[in-house]
Amino acid sequence: LALNPWDVVLCISGTIISCENAIVVVVIFYTPAFRAPMFLLIGSLAVADLLAGLGLILHFAFVYFIPSEAVNLLTVGLLVTSFTASVSSLLTITIDRYLSLYNALTYYSERTVTRTHIMLILTWGASICYGLLPIVGWNCLKEPSTCSIIKPLMKNHLIILSVSFFMVFAVMLQLYVQICKIVCRHAHQIAVQRHFLAASHYVTTRKGIATLAVILGTFASCWLPFAVYCLLGDYSYPALYTYVTFLPATSNSMINPVIYAFRNQEIQKVLWTVCCGCFSPTLPFRSRSPSDV
């Protein structure tokens, strides 16, 4: 096949995604202090994005060097699984942040750990099921007219994924609205108790809301164009449209480590100690709530 520049860009993007998220996975896995629910969810997101990056690299390699329909199904299935798990992990992180504020007194309990494990099982179970569909036969290899904008995925398969995304986005939007209300209320209560000036209360509230807006805005700007095109597009449309909408979606996996991992002070502390050559997995950490924004 003639080398497509868009495929090269996606492969490079996959390499960057893999490197970023591999750092997060290694730090969380090899640091016993990172066993709290918050870090388990961040680790789940990093694993999903790491698999997505590897999937982009493998898809490029197999398409151009080892062309095979069976291998193509496997790589596409891996991409569907990983990106579905990535979006679902973002939802679980949002739920965890909301519950840490709504049930602040009972958040640090065994019930939270159990809930986190259940969310992880549901997240990866559903994602694997979505990814297995094209492998077990729900593909358009035998009927090209049923293909979606991404061959060999069927149009109906992609519609289900798109509708699922819009449902996830709607739930995240509602939860972040509730988080904003709780943050504003807490900031006001703290300001009254400590006799802060109104300006200080305004700055604190604005900072929290701005951070939430960046998180949700980044997610929406990356995934919405592709999700809408999946519903409206057809296999007969130019491949350029697919590349133009899919590339921003993949960039979300590149941005996630920055938003959810590298901004965390505990992870920053471990990274700095590793860079200084004095890594100690038993370093004491200040327990932060996942609701910190």
C-alpha cells in the first residue's frame, strides 16, 4: 500500500500516547502508596490509553507490513476496547470525584474500595465485549454495504458506540454541574468561617469552576466531532473526514495523563524523586481527595 501521511501521524500519536501513559502505569504499579481508589481509577485510565497508543502503532504496522484481515480485526478490536475503556474510565473518575464531595464523611471507607472495584470490572467488561464484537463476526468483511466509516466495523456497531458516548457525556456533564454547585457552596462556607474577603471567595470558586470547565471542555472537543460523524457518516464518504475527526479523539489519550496524573502532587513527587535517582516506593504522601480541582 502507498504510505498514507494520516496513518503516519496516527502512528506517531500512538507512540507519544504509549510513552506518556507507560510512565503513569509504572509509577502507580511500583508505588505501594498508590493503592487508594483514586489512583486505581487513574491507573485504569492510563492502562486504557496505553493500549490505545499500542493499538495505533500495531494497526499501522500490520496494515503496511503484514496485511491480513484476521490481524486487522484484532487490532481494530483492541482499539475499540481501549478507547471505550478510556472514555468509561473518565466517567468512573467523575463519579468518584462527585461521591468524594457528596459523601465526604464516608468516602474513606471499605465501601469506597468495593465500589471502585465494581466500577473497574464493569468498565473493562463492557469495553472488552464491545471490542470482541468485530472479532466474533459482527463485521462488514462479507457485506461491504454495511460498513461504517471505519472498516471493518459495521454501521450499527459504530452507532451503538456513539450513542453510548453521548450517554456517558451527558452523565459526566450532569455530575460536573453538581460538583460545581458543591464546590461553590463549600468555598462560600469556608469564606464565611474564616472571614475571607468576598474577592478571595470569588477567586477560589472561579479557579475550581475553570478547572472543571477545562476537563469537560477538553473531553468534549476531542470526542464530540468523531461521535457526531460516526452517526452521520457513511462508508462512501471520503476517508479524509474520518482522519480529521478521529485524530482529535486520539489526542484525548495524549492529554489525559496531563490532566489526571501529572497534575497530582503525589505523582509529581514520585516523578521528581525518580528523576533525581532516589526513588523510594514507601515515601509518605499527603492523602488528597479526588475532588481536588
